[in-house]
Amino acid sequence: MAIRKRESKKVKNGYVYEVNFTYKINGISYRYWKGGFKTKKEAQEHENLKRMEFANSGNRVQDCKKTLKEVYDEFMEIGSTEFQYNTIYNTKKTLHYWYGKDATMDLGNIPIRDIGYRTLQQFFNKRSDCGKACNEDIKTALRRIFVYAIRSEYISSNPIEYVKVTGVENKKEKHVLTYDEFQLILRELKNKNTFEYDAISMAVVIGFYTGLRISEVMALQKDDFDFEENTIFVHRKLNYKGKKKKDIEAVEQMKSKSSKALIPLPDSLKQELELWFEMNPYQNVICDEEGEFLDPDCTGNRIRSISNKLGIPFHFHLLRHTYTTYLVNARVDVKVAQELLRHANFNTTMSVYAHVDDKKKQNIVNEVFCGENVANVHKNKNTLS
């Protein structure tokens, strides 16, 4: 409701009214709030006045002749500063899908004001045999450009909002790393007998026991570990996508506010770290022989090269999935798991829990209806008869 009644000690009758509603200008949602009205009528009159004011100020559109590619370039120069480095990098990666001679459809040379729902839906329909995840990434990237165009008053609404994205889904079941597989990979990494591979093995150990993302693991410094309080302060990540090794940098701009957190340091990890800190003279925990950051992509490829020879599916994010699965199987409270995983959204944690629970249900059904159990049910039924 737009009008709300609130208790207040500042007025004689003990309550006041407030106005609280959402509205849109050029397709962008905003919220308006104002309180302190002594009567409901006052609040309603103020609400009507503000709604009319916002309605009259909306839908301002310039006579824009810029193409989608020109607006994209402008977004990269002006509008990209509010986004994280990896977000902009991923936006750039989608460009060749919709602009240029190899694009599915060359949307880039069309004036942005002429691009509507039908054009965009046709574009994504042509990509129905491509990966759905990739198509979703393209839609997300285009949405950013259209939102920028709305704010710049080039268009009045976002044409991509009602576009439906389809595509081929990757139904390959996520592998959960067993402890034995984890130890096998570590052994092979350490058998390389170099400082760099020892550092990589330490990255795997940290990922296994904390569920940290690879960019977070690779940015850790010794000062982030408190062996007295048994905690790890996660507050940095590496910006590395599309960069040369010498240009990789650690930044404190995390994926979300909840990504920056103090998390518990498990005893097993602490023991490994104490040994590693004696061998590693540098402040960076995961580094090369000169103390410089390792490239996370190259690191992942090196681990995968070893895991492939062992016949073990692996990518670094698998460690986070494994960590989460272990929490679920240990019946850790969902709220606690959300804090350990540092998920900004509770629903993200719940979706992971639901996925693992689905696997449990499948196993239970398989066990209950296996041939031997079904035969026993019939045998018992005949006995009772």
C-alpha cells in the first residue's frame, strides 16, 4: 500500500502517515518515500501530486540516431564505471555475437531506437541451437547497454525485457570431488617438485577447505590468516581476465558485499598453511618463484592437465561445489551455509541445497525400488495372506 500508518511519539494522537510507492521514469524503477503527514488525506493528496509529477517527467527521449554499437562504445567509456572488472570483461566477450561479419545478426549497425522486441527475439531464435548459458550471457550484456541508453534518454523502454532465451542446456552432472581424489591430485602436483606447483597444490587445499572462488584464493596474503583466532579475512580478489601476467592485480572490489567476510580457518588447512608459510618467503600466499601472482586461468589448466591423466573431472569451481555438498550432507543449517559460502542471496544457497536433496531423493527411490526390495515386499505380502 502507498499510504501507511506509523506510530509516533512526536504527535498528540500517537501516529502519522507516510507515502511509499514505486514509479518508473524511462523504464527505470525508483522508490519514493515521505513521512510525517498528520492525516491520511494529507498523505493521499501528496501521493497524487508526486505521481502526476513523476508521470509528466518520464518518457523523455532525444532524437537519437546512434547505432547499438555506438551506444555500446559510449557505455564502455562512460557507463561501465559502476560495474566490476569481470562484468565488463564478460560484456566485451559477447560483442562478436551481435556485431560484425561473424555475428548471428548484425544488430550493431542498427539505430538503437529501431531495435525492438521482434528484432531481438528473432536474433535469439536464430541462436536456439547454441548453448543456453551463452545466450543468457548475451541477453544480460545487451540489457546493460539498453539500460544505459534509457538513462541517457536515447530510448524510453528496454526492448529486451520480454525476450525469451532458449538454447541447448548442459545437463552434465556436477562432479563432487571425493577426499581420495583430492589427495591424488595433490600428490601429483607435489611430485612436480617445483615451488610453483607447490603453490598450486596449496591453492587446491585452500579451495577444498574453504570453498573460496579461484580469484579470491589467488589474492590471499599471509596477513589475511589469523592463526590465533583461526580465521581468514577474505577481502580481495584478482582481476585477471584478458590481462597479461604482469598486469594482474589484487583489488578489494568483491563480487558482492557479503563476499567480504571473516571465515573460519579449519584445523586441517591451518596445519598445511603453517608448513607452507615456512617454505614460502613472500607475502602472497599463492605465487611464483619471484613472489608474483599466478594467472588463475593458467593455474586451472595445469591442475586440469594432471586431473585428466588421473581420470578425475576437475575445474577450480568444482572445489566450491564440493565444499557446498559436504555442508549439505553434514546437515549444516542453511543460514550458516549461506554465511560460509558468502552468498549475497539466500535463494542461491537454497537452490544448491535443493539440488543436492534431489540427488538424495533419487538415491532413496532407487534403493527402495531395487529388485531385491520389491521382491521382499511381494514375499511378505504373500506370507501375510
